[in-house]
Amino acid sequence: MPIEPESVVRALDRRHRPLLTPQALLRELGGSGRERRMLASILRRLVGEGRVERVRGRYRIARGDGLFEGVFERGAGGAPLVFDDSGAAWSVADPGGVAAGERVLVEPIEGGAAGAEPRGEVARVVGGPRAEWIGILGTAGRAGVLRPYRDEGYWELTVPRTAWRGARPGDVVVAVLQGGARRGEIEGRRSSSRAPRGRRDRRTPRAEPATARVLEVLGPPGHPEADFRAIAWHHRLPVEFPRAALAEADAFAASLEPADLAGRLDLRAHPFVTIDPASARDHDDAVFVEVAPRGGFRLWVAIADVSHYVPEDSALDLEARRRGNSVYFPDRAIPMLPERLSGELCSLRPEVDRLALAVELEVARDGAVRRAQFHEAVIRSRARLVYERAAAAMEGGAPGVDPDREVRENLAKLADLARVLMQRRFAAGAIDFDLPTAEIVLGDAGHPTDIVEAPRTIAHRAIEEAMLAANRAVAEHLVAAQVPALFRVHEPPLPAQLEALRELLESFDLLDPSDAELGPSEIARAIQRAEGRPEERLVNLVALRSLRQARYSERNLGHFALVFDAYLHFTSPIRRYADLVVHRALRDLLQDTPASRARAQRRGDRLAGLAARVSWCERVAMEAEREAVDVKKCVFLRDRVGEHFPGSVSRVARHGVYVALDPFFVEGLVHVRRLPGVWQLDERSFSLVARGGRGRLRLGDRVEIRVAQVDVARGWIDFELVERSARERSRS
């Protein structure tokens, strides 16, 4: 089956990483070397149509978010400028920590004076000069060569053997350049250095790879420190905090002063609890539920008042803005705020006074919010609970879960309220993507000992519903008061995406004949009908990919999946900068002084750039977190190569079938190259069919596989089919 343009677009769209080389794309499509020219022709056509972008020899889906890339430079007097690819100069606010020559992503800002330089806000560094290079050391003839971890072939450095510092081939190392290497000598030469003689592309630089020396040996791929350092470096995640930010954090007193409590509502007598995973590194939300005077519930959601400790444009604020959010790996985190704040002063620890912004909601028995109030407050959490412990108490089991009667009663009311709120949301047509996620069980040395499906208990649901209610209430309050804020928006899907989703749902008979339009309610019902069926995972994944990605915006555009007219993020200011911005907006509204109103107005002028920055940082964090989980899965199966496991076909693609294992929450690929004969994708039946009708692999088919190959550095898990399902064998 020849490669089709639409299959190329789908392959680029489903990748976690935004950029692919033609070689990596060909592997993703299951193509052979004979199809390289065909793929190159298709890519040129897609670039010409504006559907795909080419960036330094790699390809991605064309950007549709209005942002552009350019090179950061310093103008006269050190003024920060960005030159876009047309050569136009954009004036930008000083992003801090960005070096001249780095390639950055910019959000255009409207409203400049006529004839003035166009203005923008730097959202993220995406490429350019590096002080250090982290990659995998290999050999190339007599010399050594440093190539990227997760090698996609876009840079390469020569490392003389005299500069290895004890490293061995295959080690992940930190290297620094020797001499005055230029960017063109580092990026984009591998394709040219391997081109056949006489057929070199004239536009490709002829420079030999730059020379580097090893600075630090981190260990082989799969070593926890090597993996962490390589992933953080690849995604340009700042790990160390600037001295100025640390100094500001360390300057705060360990306990609250009377002045800190002035004007705050005292909620310390209320039995608030925090409920988090056992591995939680910070605790920024606490909840308490009581019976309302008019019946129903009174829900209190208290959120750590980070804005009290992080003034706008302070060193702490600038660093938090640069990071955008915390990034969570299976064995560690890169926090948005220093540990002094994130793990201590702002964390809602039990039996310690903490400053908070509190949302008070009176909720009727049918889930309708009758009244909402907002307070600057002080609380004292009664208990820190993990989800499993809280769920046991909510479900009436384990009577010794907590000796505090008030805590147990609080949890029971919280569970009742969650069921009411959940029922109302689903009745309104909210889409509930309850896709399972992996939980990595780690040993003492940070190596994975098991990979299981993360549990979803009533406690998880209860906290989720409480946070949704608080976020929505704050959004509606700020909209009504016309206070500028950062909203969490989810726009309706594009018509073409909806039509493709409709075809899938109809093929599985998951839609009602009366469903003329495909809105949130219809999608939600289809997902519920697929529950427990072999196609459940496929339906969830395709439905999720058919929807646009939620993002932050200075404009309230509503939330399609939640079916909310207004929504934002308020409940996690320790780990999300967008929430911190919302906290400042709410505090300004509560204080309602000329100074607070002026602050709100000034902040409003910067929100477009901030929205672009935090949206991009979120995407980068998600990619890094997925990559870290994938690495742990590879490390876990690396010592099991050759072993056999039962599983079921979870996805079907042109290049093979993906199999989810029964014993572990891990998925791997059985590539068509590892199947006997020639196999083709039957898109109508979502199956892979052997030519001549001699075999068929469908969603849900039971199989036995052998772990054939695991490559930690590339993130590949390859399976080999040992035994096909009885249904498939009967068709052979």
C-alpha cells in the first residue's frame, strides 16, 4: 500500500514530539527505503499547501496557534529584539535567561502605535546556542561522536578519544564545545555528511561536525540521573534556581506574623483536609464540606495563597513565569517555585497555619450552585490523606482510617457532594475521558520494579469535582466583574475532525440515528457505550485527538468538553503560573482599591503574551513527562527481552499492531516486518490483514508476544508475535 498524504499528516499529528526527520517519519509509517522519494515528494506537497512545516530538516504539523519562531538578539543599548524568518524585527519584553542567537517562540501583541515596531512576548526558547551538550557517546572510525539522546539526527559533535574522560561508548555524557564552533557546524550536517558522493544538496552546509570534549559522564541510558539530565536538557527545562530567587524565598519568616493575618477570614477551626497521591511533593488545595443552613452542601475549597509570597515582577515571579509550571517525573520533580515555598511555606501541611484564598460554595441537592463567595483566609489543615486512605473512609470501610470523627464525617459529605456534582455535569453533556495512566513503582535506586494502572477511586473523583466547581465559580465571578484574567479555554473541534470522528463512531454503532449534530453530549454518550468493548481505548483516543487542545487565553472562549461558559485554573498556584495570575486577579477584586484596580488593568495588557507562554510551557512539560514515563517502561522491559507475555491488541496501524500486556501496564509494537508475509491495514474493520486473506489481527484479539527488542535511548519497545488469537487462527 503506497504512502498517502493523509497518513503522513496523521503520523505527524499523533507524535508526542512535534518534529520528525524524514527517516523517523518513514519508520513511523512502516515504509521501506524504496519509498523515501515518494515520502519526500509528499512532504514537499504538504509544505506547499501549508499543512506541514519544515524546520531545519525536520517536519511538523503547521502551527495554528498564531505564534511564530525567530532569533533573539540584543539591539542598541541592549534592547531585546526578535527577528522573524522574513527578517522583520519585533520588540519584545526582556524574557530573562535567553541568550543572543537562540531561536524563540513569540506571541504577537496587538495594539501598538501606528508605524512602531511590531511587539511580541517570548513564549519559549526552542533552539539555538547551548553552553553544554548532552547526548550519547559513540564511535565513528577512529574518533568519537556525540549524538542526541532520542536520536532523530539533527545534530552531531565530534569528540576526540583523548577528550572522553573515562566515558565508554553508549554512555550519556555532558560535553562542551572546543574552539569557536558555529551553529551551522552543529546542526543539520548529518544528512549532508552521509549523502552519496556527487549528490550533495548544495543548500546543505558542508561544514564538518564541531569538536567537543566530555565534561561529565552521567552513565548509560536507563540510569536515573542520565535519563533525567538528558530529558531536561533536550526540552530546555531549567533545573537550578537563580540566586536572587532563592534569596527572596529564604528571606521569609518560618511562621506567620500578626500582620500577615490582618483582614483575613479565620477558618482554622474548620477540619480541612488535603488529599493527594502518596508521592505528592506539594499540597496546594484543601477541602471541607458541611451541611448548608438551607439544606444541601456548603463546600469550602482553600488554595495556598502563593501570591502573598511572590510579588509581581520579583525575582521569584520572573523565574516562575519563565518555567510556566512544575514538571513531574516518576522519580523527581522540577518545581516552578523553590522548595522553601513549594514544599514548606505555601504547602498546606497539617496542623500548621497557612495563608489561603478560599472559595465558599452553597450547593443544592441537585448540584446547582446557589451562592458563591470568595475570601482571603487563614486555615489549619487537620490531616494529610492519600487517595487510597480517603477512599476507604468515603466507602465506609476501614473504620480506623482516621481517629478524627470530624475528618471522617467531612469525607463522607465530600463523597456525597461529588456524586451530585458529577451527575449534574454528565447530565449537561460533559465529556469524561477516563483514560488509564501508568503508575511507575520504583525501587530504592530509582529503577522501576513494576508498572501498573494508576487507580481511580471515589476520592480522586471527589477532589476533581471540588476543584472543577471552584475553578468555574472563580471564572464566572471574574467575568461578571470584568476583571482581566487567564482563562482555560477549549474551543469546538474543526468540522473535518468532527466528521472523521462521526465516521469512526458510526462504524462501531455508537451513535443514535437521531444524532444530527455531534456535540459534547453525543460524544460523551458514545464514549460511555464503548466502555468495556474491545474498541474502548481506540474510541477514547480518536475522540481525544479529534478535539482541539485546551489552552490558556486572555479571552473567555468557554470550554467545549466541560460544557462550561467560563472556566479557568485557580487551584494549583504552587505548580502552575496561570493559577498564580488568576489569584492576583481575584485578590485585586476582593481588595477593590484604586491601586488594585490599576494593577488589574496593567496586568490585562500583558495577558496575551502570558497565555502564549504558559500554554507552550505546558505542552513542553507534557512531552517531557511522557518521555520520562516511556524511558522507565523501556528500562523495566529491557531485562525481559526474550520473555513471553499474554496481551491484547490495543491499536492497529499501517506499520503494525500495538499490544497491551496483561501483567504490566505497558504497550509495545509488533511491526509488520516481524509478521510473516505481507500485511495491509483494513481501515473499515480496524484490522491488519495478511495478503491473500491468510490472517487477520483485530482490536481486542488475544495474543502472546515475545519481547524482541528494547532501546531505551530511542524509546522503542518491539514485540514479536508468538501465538495469534484463536479467532485469527481460524481465519488462516
